Amino acid sequence: MPEGHTLHRLAAYFAENYGGRRLRVSSPQGRFADGARLLDRRALVESEAHGKQLFLGFDSGSWLRVHLGLYGAWTFGDAAGERSLGAPRAEGAGERALERDEEGFVVPPAPAGAVRARFVSSTGWADLRGPSACVVLTAAEKEAAQAALGDDPLRADADPDRPWRTIQRSRTTIAALLMRQDVIAGVGNIYRAESLFRAGIDPYRPGRDLTREQWDALWADLAGLLRDGVRDGRIITTRPADRSDPGPGPVPRSEAFYVCYRTGEPCRVCQAEIRSAELAGRTLYWCPKCQPS
């Protein structure tokens, strides 16, 4: 499932490439046909992310809420070719000549697979496949959907005091709390494990056992890691000093994480064996020496 940095990249992409343009909206698969009719030929005027959800606002006052879930993905196409964001991520064909219809909309290729929603502008197209949610909302419904989410460290309106009020009185493990989107929006399995390692916090520690100083440091580090993810287009959590090559070049995927997907391997810092276990429905990774109980 894409984590929060990907959704903020998507929001920025829509704003830059589709903002202010009328869109032809359809549902080749048919499951979004009613919603597509509400948005068809309306202009996209706003684009924002909150946690793992994308909200697209139209000049009619309607909003589209998209949650990619585990299997959703966006594919974008224009004169430069095709590329995707979500799961799986892929690069498609290279540059192509674009045709336009009598209204000036691009004529995209025939949809491949189960395309839930297709958006076509004068310069390109976007296909949405496999989302867990794709629904048109009123402005009031959009506000209610966001009110049910926790604070997103990447948003300007985020307030670390709000999640702290839940965490400081909870017996639930901090690793489980970090995955709750109604507590902190946008943190997924990788960010929770890596941020807890970087903070030296035992993932099984109850939330109420964290100090406010620890929470503030954890929140600040999460915000920084998420911002790096928006900038880089991928998650990199290792510090240069803990990589085999600390130079300024690209970070190999094999050295991007401290603990995630490294069960049984030596810790990059202390050489202890990385452990894993299921927690909150996902595989948790940690170092028992760097994150003592």
C-alpha cells in the first residue's frame, strides 16, 4: 500500500498537469459510471492529500476521494509516454504522437485491464485501477472524511498535540498506534518500523510509556522522512554513515532501510540479528539491541 509521501506526490502531479483544465471522465470498467457522470467535463480546481487518501476538487463543488489500498494504482499518459504510481509501479511505452478529438481532448489508447476511472484532458490522461475507494463527495462529506483521519505530518495544518493526546493514555503498542490512520495519517508499515528504529524505541512499548520528548522527536523524524520521500519519490531511511558507500550518489535499494525486509540479517548499527513478527496485520521489523525493551 502506498504510504503518505506517494499521495502527496500524486496531489502535486494532478495540480501541475490537470489543474484548471476541463476533464472528460469515464468508467471503462463500469463500476464508477454514476460518479463519472457527475464529474465529466468539469474542471479540476483543487488537489490535496491527507494521509493515504487523495482528494480532487472540481468546479461543480464535488470532490473525488480515492484510497488506493493494497492494489490500487494510477497510470498517467501524455506525449512523454506512460508511467504509473501505486502498486505495482511500472514504466510504459516511450514518447508518442497524440491525437485530439473535435473538442480538443486527447484520444488515449484503449483501456487495458479493469480501469475504474479514466480522466482525459487536452494534454494527457490518467487511469485508475483497483482502488479500495473511489467515490464522489459533497464538500461537507469531504470534510467529514478528513475529520475521521488523524494528523498528517506533511500537511500544514498538522498538530502533533492531537495524536499525542491519544498516545499518552493508550496501552496499545506504539507500533500499532503508528499504523492507525485515525491517530496519524500517512504512516505505513515501512515508516513505522524505520522511524521507531531511528528513535531507538521498542515497538512493543505501550503508547502511554513514551515521554513527550520521545514523541516530539519521533514526530519530527517522521515528518522529515516523509518530506524526503516526496522529494525523492522513494523511501530512504538510512543515514549516510550507516551505508557501505556514504557518498552523495544514489542509494541502492539494498541499503535504503535499517530493518524492513531484513529479517535475520545483521543490524547496520550494532550487528544484532534483525527480528520480525506480525503486529496490527502487517510484518513488524526491529532490532532487539538498538530498540531495547
